[in-house]
Amino acid sequence: MQNAILKVDHVKTYFPVSTSIFAKKQYLKAVNDVSFEVGEHETFGLVGESGCGKSTLGRTIVRIYDPTEGKVFYKGQDIGRLKGDELKKFRKEVQMIFQDPYASLNARMTVGEIIREPMDIHHLYGSKQEREERVSQLLETVGLKPDHIRRYPHEFSGGQRQRISIARTLALDPKFIVCDEPISALDVSIQAQIINLLEKIQDEMNISYLFIAHDLGAVKHISQRIGAMYLGSLVEIGESEELYRNPLHPYTKALLSAIPIPDPQVMRKRAALDLDGEIPSPLNVPTGCAFRTRCPKAMPVCAEVKPELQTVGTSQVACHLYAK
């Protein structure tokens, strides 16, 4: 991809797990060989069931976690090699909006202190008064009032708290933001407001997003491209409209079939694709295709060979059904 601001190259993020000092060390494979790119001013959506590794991948990208294998490149630089001033610049330009607006804000700090803290750390703006003015501007940007600056997080609703989190993220004028399920804890009406706000901010500030969610309807609305993730691996990547109109992987089809449609007649005609069994443990990922234990179209080769992403039309899919 030309003008890619972020490149994830065969990233694996494993966590050691040991039940006792005598037991053999096991590894929880949260992210298992993931590769994709995000362009400038693009929103790349990442969908999948809970526990598939979406949030771990997002935290690896912002370098909360270090990858076990593989590399993450931001503007062509390997973020694993960044130190000193270069790392500080990366921290400034790559930010994250967390899932829980109740837990991500310090209850002992006022809204003004929460938003101003990143500016203090990075020594932005000359004086405290200039920072206060910038905080007021950011509150207005996210749809809050300037007089909210002296209130505490517990005085706000969930949607308002998420707006405060977004304002704090914007305090450093980032170029890339990982949105880790920023609407999952909010009411449906508030979700639409937050998505519209993120789109407005993207247009005004030329920001790129990695938008992580399990609500495929919301992801379709905000994303230009979407990746479907299952048990730590990407199984399909495609343009938003194409992926919804013509999903290729059986897992993507099952996810899309579960989206509710506000038309009872259409819902009765449409049959949901039920998946058998439970998601396997990331401590014991099945051989070959990880999805084969639940796939209605599994073949013998699926247990032997792990499928790689291959181009089919305008999409990429990791499935033996499309083997050439």
C-alpha cells in the first residue's frame, strides 16, 4: 500500500502461562501471525468475537505490549527500536481510546487536569493559561461545555466520559489513534453520536484510525477496510462495502448473519449461520486452520495446513475453499 502510516508485519504476541514451577511452560497465543497496513486518513476496522486478540493487537501497536515476534512499523520506523526522543515523539503521535470510560479516567482528577496532563508531560504550549485555553477548545470539539473543566468524572454520564477520553487523546494532536471498542459500553443512541464525532475529528485533523469493535454495523459505518479476526489471526480483509456484500470466509459470513436488521420480515427470511462448539482456548490452538473445529465446510486439509491470506477479487481470505 502506498502512503501507509502503519504496517503490522507478522506480529505474534504470546503470554507465558505456568500452573506450577514443575509444569511445562505454556504460551497463550493472543495474537498469532497478523499482517496488515493502514493508510493515511484511513479507518481500518477490526472485528471478531470477544477473546480473539483484537485489544491485545491494539495494545501491541501502541507499544503497551512488545510483540513476541514480528514488527510494527509507524511511518517506516520499527517501533521496537525507538528510544529516547524518538520514542517520546511516537507516544505523542500514536494514541489510544480505551474501551471502558469509567475505568480509564482518574476519579481524583478534574476533567481539566485529565486533559491537561499529556500536555504537561510533553511540555506543549508555553504557559498554564495557554494549556487551559487548549483544554477548553478540546472540550468544545468533543461536544462538552468549557465550564465542565472543573468537574470530576463521576459527575458525567458514560457517553460524556468517553468524550472526555477522546479530548484527552486529542490533547497531543495525534496522527494515529487505536480505538479499542470505544462504543461497546454505551447506549445505542450515544454510540451513533461518538462515531459521528470520531468521523468529524478525522476529517478536521487528518487522523488515521484502527477501529476495534464487535459491532459490525458500527464498523461498516466508519471503516474503509475491515479485517475479521479469529483466535489471534486475520481470516479475511476487504473493503467495507465488498466485505458486507460478498463475505468469503465462513467465519465472516457467520458474523454478518448475526447482525440484527430492523425489519421483522427480512429477519424471518434470513437464516443465521450457527457455529457449532465453543471457541478453542488460545493456550491450545487447533492445528491447521484454527476455525476448522467450528466450520461447517471443514475439509481434511484444514487440519493439516494453516491457510495463508490470498487475494480473491478485491479481498484477501485465509481459507482452503479458495485454494488455487
